[in-house]
Amino acid sequence: MLDVAIQKGRIGEDVYAILEKAGYGCADILSPSRKLVFEDEEHGVRYFWVRPSDVAIYVERGAADVGIAGSDVLAESRPNVYELLDLGVGKCRICVAAKSGFADPGGVLRVATKFTQIAKAYYAKRSREIDVIHLYGSIELAPLLGLSDVIVDLVETGNTLRENGLEVVETISDVSARLIANKISYKFKHAELTKLVSAVSERLGDA
Amino acid sequence: MQIPDEILTQTEKHAFALRSLFHSRGFERYEMSRFEEYELYSGNRDFLPDGGIITFTDSDGRLLALRPDVTLSIVKDTRQLAGGVRRVYYHENVYRRGGLSHEFSERPQCGVELIGSVGTHETGDIVALAADSLAALGLRGIIDISHVGFAAALLDGFGVTDAAKSALLTQIAAKNVPGLRGIAAEIALTDGQTDGAATLASLYGTLGETRGVLQSLVANEAMDGALGELIASVEIAERASPGADIRVDFSLSQDVNYYSGIVFQGAAEGLPVPVLSGGRYDGLLRRMGKPCGAIGFSVYIDELRRYEYA
């Protein structure tokens, strides 16, 4: 039996569709209910719906053998796990954005973001001193109110930025959903895990 | 003096089981003070796990540290050995930031060090003892083994910068083949080089299962030498401990500064983190002015608290 942590929401559902096609379907999983655990003995799989940012924690601590997490979350929390596949869904970018026509004043740059580690690493590489402002949501508001000079945030279509008079200044990295595995599970459930990885990667080839 | 079994904690029982095993294999107990001069650690930072050391000033003004590690103290205390080997075991607490919470804690460790004239035989025997240690603790365990020099020599053959090598090693450690291919494209590796590194990253299995693939990867003399050592050590270990489950896994070889050859890690089914780790560390002895070989491992007995015995 493989325990799979999967993120709630649209990306999680897209990922489940791939897993189902790969032979890891689970009855009732998409039915509207408040259940969090869904088991399918026939396919040897048990799914947990968890918050996107929690997937890596469940996997790193071995509560789940495998999980599907965004590469943004992985880059931010750097869990000690194996990263086995790029599923190519949930695609977006982590970008630096600012008010349209923003001119960098130089000196210490004020950066508002949920991704403090990514922001620090990005600016450290460029030897730029920053003042990180950690926010949990509505990041776009920060430059509008003068709270920050720029933001570091996920950008999918860019519509939210445009509607708020912001624009992308630089792209830090591309983001997509990744299949991760607990390092110890990988060893003790090696045959099951290898089978899952190859079945899923064949499905990705189809898409 | 009779000690009734029920007053011993699980951790104490684990420690005593290991001490009995090490004693029966001819290792001598090594005991040490809780404190060391800070200088010992500050001069050997790359040997220690990340995360800092607890220090304090003694009444005479010396800066002391709560021991974050046992091996450095044993090496410091080892005199020049003329041809012989020193076999010691320890059962001590170390003070380090670690585990999944990354906070300081006192952690009991029980392990062995073998210092002196260390060859393939001694290496194989220590790997077998690691497997026997997991068995002595009643665990269904796996020993994963790797050779730092094999991966390093593969990457050396690419002729890329140290930063690129380190980025590739990070991807190998995460078995991240898509990530590795991305970096390979950025630094313009050939298809053959990229496939070689990707094969190394995803390789996992017994020596019997992986030997052919490993031999096909050999591209230079250093890789050939490292592979010969790896194969011989595993064969000796498998003979010495017939029940041992030993798997080749190059996602272990990250700590290239410190380990200089065979490295290994022990895992137990049902525990999310490794419970044992060790390897050859001749480089550390050389740096401390003792040109001889050394190998050892440590069991993190506190990690076993959550193990559910059947």
C-alpha cells in the first residue's frame, strides 16, 4: 500500500487525473465530502488531501510515502526528500514584480513575499541587500501602498498583476508540480514506487 | 548486582544491545568528557553537521563547547599507529541542532571507530557490523552504500566548474533526474555525460542488480579504482553478514569534503529518517596530522523511540 499526499484544489485534481490514468484510481475520491483519507485496496493506494504547503512535510516525515508538491513549495522549504518526476501540471512562474514603470532606486530593496527563502537566495546571488517583508496573502497590495518596492510571487497569467497596475520585472524560476518521495519509503517500497513512477511518466508522455 | 529488565528504558536497552555487540567483536569502550575546547570544532567545521555549537567560557577563560560530535574527540586522542588498528566503541550524548525540527537537543549516539591500517577488509567488516547492529536492535533494516570517489570522478571527467559539480551532486542526492537534465543543458554537457549522471542518480539496488550498470559507467581510472573498492567491500560485508540487505545508492555521496571513500547509511522500515550513518574518513586524519585510515559509524538510538516492534 502506498500512501500518497496530494494537494487540495484544482492542481491536486489535475494530478489525480494523471494518477488515475496511470492505474492508481481510487473510488469516491472526487465525491463532494469532508473526508480526508481515501483508500483503494485493489490499486494499493491511499490518498490524503492536504494543504499545498503541507505536502512536503507529510512526505519528509514519512506520514506519506509519496506526494505531489509544487516546485515553488519545494524551493522555499527545501525538504529532505527525493524529487522523482516533473508532472508538468500547475505550471506558472515565480517572478519579481513591481508597479508599472518602476525604477529601482538602488540601496536596500524592500521585497514583499510569501517566499522569503527564494527571495533571499535570489538576491544573495546578485549581492543585493534586501529587506524581506513576509506576507501571507494579497502580496500585490504591498507596492501599491508603498509597503514594498517589489514583490516576489507566483504569476500564472499575469491578470492579477495587470489589474493592479503591476508588471513582471524578472522571472526567478518556472514552477510545476513534482512527484516527491520519502527517502526511507523509497528503499523499503522500492518495487511499488518504481512501478508508480514509470506508470505515471508513461502517462506524461501521452499528454 | 541484578538489574530487572522492566526498569530499563527502550533507549537504554538499545544502547546495551549495541555495546554488547561491539564488545563481542573486540572493540574497546571509549569514554570522554562532555566538553572540548571550541578550537577543535572551529578548525573542522566542514566535518560537523550544519547548525552551530553550544559554547561557554570556563573559569580560566578558555572557550569550551558541548560536544557536537564524538569522532573528532577520538581522532584527536589517537596517537600515531604503527601498522596496527585501534578499535573503539562509544555510547555518548552529543549536542547538536538536528532532526526534522532543526533545534538543539541532547542526542544519544552509540557507534564504533576503527583507526589505523584500514583496507578493504576492514571496510567490509565495518559495513557488516553496521548491518548486524540493525539486526541486534531487532529492526528490519537496509544498509545503503556508496563511494564518494566514484561520483566525484564521474563529474571530474566532465571538466566543469566546482559550482556546476556541486549543483549536479545536489540533484543526484535528490534523485532528481529532470532537475539534473536541466542543469546539464545549462552547462552544455554531452548527451552521454548527461545520461551517465542521470543513471547514477536513479540507480538503486543490490550489488548483483547494479554491478553491470556501474561497470558500464566507468570512464576513467579513478572511477575504476573506486568501483573496485565498492564491489570488494560489499562482497566482504555480504560474506561476513549473510543476512544483510545492502543496496548501492549514490544519493548518499554528498559530503565530499569529509568522507573519502565508502559511505553508508542504515534505515529501518517504518522510521522516516536514517538510524545509522558512517563511512571512511581518511581525509580528516590527514588533516589532523595522522596519516592513516579510518572508518566508523554511529547509530542514532533516539530515532528508534518511534519504532513499532511487531
